[in-house]
Amino acid sequence: MQWLRRSIGSSSDEGGPSHGRQYPIFNVHSDMHNPQFKLGMEFKSHDTCRDSVKEYAIKWGKHITFTKNDKQKVRVECKVGCL
């Protein structure tokens, strides 16, 4: 199944072509046990995104820090020596 993210203010009901971009959607039920991320990936909620990144860090032994988060974006940095 593919999902389409629409730009703010656009709608396929407006009669014009949709210029939305397709992004992968994170599935909590199938992806949480082995999180794999792709550029532009969408999450159901901010908490789901944070939880999946934490799960990834635990699984692979990475030391991470969440920085400059807001309602639309989550930024994660790897601490020194985690690569």
C-alpha cells in the first residue's frame, strides 16, 4: 500500500494535478522490532518516531541524543564514538 503526502493547501479535489510527493510510512506493527529508516519517512505521531529511533539505538548499541525537536520534525544526533 502506498501513501501520498499532500502539500499544505493542495487537494486533489481542486481540479488541478496533485504535486504531492510519495513518502514511506513507518508501520508500528511490522517495523518496530527492526526499525529501518528512509529519507522523508512519515510516522503516525511524534512519540512513534522517537520510540522507533530509541529501539534502533538499543538494538545496534548506539548512543543518541534528540536535539531541536518540534511538532513536525525530530532531529537525532549520534554521540561521539557511536559510528
